[in-house]
Amino acid sequence: MVIESAEQGTHPEDVPAAVLDDVARALGTEVTLLDRLTGGVNGGAVRVQLGARADAVLKAAPRAHPDQLDETLRAQRVVEHMRRCGYPTPAWLAVGATAAHVWHLMDFVDAAPASTLTPSLIEQLMAIIELQAGRASEPYDHWSYAWRVATGQEPAGDGLEVVETPEQALLRQSVGRLSGYSSAVAALVERLRLVCADVPPPPEAPDMVHADLATPGNILVRDGVVVAVVDIGNAGSGTRATDLTTLMWYAFQDPLLDGVRERLWARILGLVGWEGAAVLAATHILLMLELPIRDGRHDLVPGVVERGHRAFDELDALR
């Protein structure tokens, strides 16, 4: 049975009734909708109570393609594997799907999303990323995907199997059209493509990759300490330097982060070398360009262009 709370801040219309009914059936208990949490899209991230149990977090997304449930189950396996390794991500309690949505339910963590990433939090995240070393458990290679994004190429004649989700394929196509946006964007894209043009496809890497670790809302903090990292649905395999690169990009936002950015660059270069760092940085810059252009946030594009050139200026200086 589903119970919708009248608590202030609750938005029952954000969570389809069919999803709540499916959760109740899957767990064999009543589900009480409490409130919406900070973050989450597509009606996601709501706090629920399961019978007499502690609170849990429910996230639901509209079905976008036939493999979406399988991808969510893959993410659940990554969560289970990484938690056994001491990785601080909440347990997933259940995964399911209705005709229109795919959902997953996870433990509620009594901590607040980080409003910003401070030097201390980034240092803590660097240590957490080290827990990902050698922990790849699913064939979902973020590094080979990054090479395809950065170079605009496909591996040829090397026996590599190209595996990507429909969303990844569409994203690469969108990145391929960025040069038509403006001359400034075209110049940055050309710079990135030229740097990466002769880099060979990367070898298979053994690390677990979170793929969205630098978003402050995905970092749950209590008393200045990172207690959990969430939004692990896109996690896969590759090199953990991918997550270090996203932290490096974030570390341009505040001069107080200059010192930690130097340590991030050093760690990235130590893991994948200069060419690997160039591919990962170029990929992140291209994706950061694609997002505001796709969303019509044209005011953000000049800042991304400027930061992209700064990032490659710094990387060039480390060659």
C-alpha cells in the first residue's frame, strides 16, 4: 500500500503512482512518501518510509530505451561490489521498472549534500578515488569512450569492441556538432582535436569509475567529512584518472583550489601519462561545452571556453 504524506515540501506529483505501487509490491510493505530531497531529476530523489523501517531514497527515471533496466541492474552490481571493498556509497535496496519508468531504492544517509567542494573535501575525494583502483567489475569502459569523444574517431582494426549506451552515442553525435556553435567554440574544439588526434586507443584499464564524482550534490557531508558518494548509476570501468579529471575541472572555480589542482594534475599524469591526461581533459571540456549549448544556457559558454583553454595551457606546461 502507498501512503502519500502531506508533509510540507512533498510533491507527490513528481513520483508516478505506478512507481510507488511497484516499490510497495517489490518490498511487500507500505510505502510512505515523505519529501523531496535536494537534487535528482525526472522526479528522482525522494525520501520514503518503508513500513516501520528507516527512511530510504527512491529515484525514478522515465524509460528512454529498452536496455535501461539492465543498465540500472548493472549499477546495482557495481554498488554491491564496491561496498564490499569499503567504498562509501549507500546500499541499493531494490531495483524495478514499470511500463514507463525504471526505479531504484537506496539507503537514506543522514548527511547534507556539499554546497561546494573545498580543498579538504577534494583531498578526501582523492583518497576515496584510490579505493577504486583495480576494482572494475563491469565491462562499461569510460576510458575508451573518452578516447572516442576526444578524437572523434572509432577504433579500427584492433579488435576492440565498442560498447556504449544510446545516451552515450547521442552525446558523441552532439559533441561532433559543437564547432558549428561559434568561432570561439570551434577554435577550442580544434585545439583539443589536434592535441588528441594521434593518441592511440587506450588499453583496457582495471579501475572502477564513478563518472560523476565532482558534482557537489553527489557528495554527502557531515561535520566537514565525506560520509557518502551517490548518483553512481553511470559507474563502470576504465581509469580512476577519469574521476580525478572531473575534480581538476572543478578546481578552477576558486583560487583557493589552485594548490589541490596541482596535486590532481600530478596524480593524473602519474596514472595515465601526458597523452592520457590530454584525452581525459579534452573529453571533459567537450562534455562541459555540450551541456549548456544543448540546454540553451548561452551565458555559460564563454566561461567554459575560457576554462578549457586554461586547462590545456596548464597541461601544456607540464608536458
